[in-house]
Amino acid sequence: MMAPEDFRGKMADLSGVLVFLDEAFNAMLKAEYVDGEGNTVKTFRLLDLKKVDGIWLPKTIDFMDEKSRDKTRFRITDAAMGLEFFNHPLSRGELPTLVPEIPSNFYSEIR
């Protein structure tokens, strides 16, 4: 995918994104942010998924700056399941003034 014309230049080294999809899980496995010369600048990589209460969730994600080789690993250890947010400000495209409190019995451990 190429960045929209009005977006180009706002992030100096980003001109497009290569997206790698898994058809079996219907998930994005990897994304490469590329510069104007086609070089990979940053990488997003989904390392593993876990099925919790019938829903596939990302478990571990790596973000890599390909120039500096700095890596951030994002690991999900718990997820609140079965919640409804139909009337939440985010569902209307608004920023919430308060973060909803989620009772601990809604959380499932992801192993």
C-alpha cells in the first residue's frame, strides 16, 4: 500500500506499507513500513495468537526499528472478554473522559 498523497512528507521516511496476511487466521502477520527507495524502515510482526473464549487474540507482537535495530516486544497476558461497548464514546468516534472500570471476573489469562 502506498501512503496517500496528502500524508506523504509528514513522516519523512515513510512512503508505503507492505502487509503480510494469513488467510487461515484472517490476521495481519507482518507489516513493513518502507521509505521512498523501497527500504524497510520499521517492522511490525505478530509472533503468536491465542484462542480465548472462542476469539483469536494477539499474544506477542514485535516492533522493530530496522535502522537502529531497537525492538519493542508487546506481550498480552490478560484480556477482558465478553464486554459490550456499544454506548461507549469510542464507538461514536469520541475520546472518553473516563476509562471504564472492568471487573476482574471479566479477565482471562492468556498462556
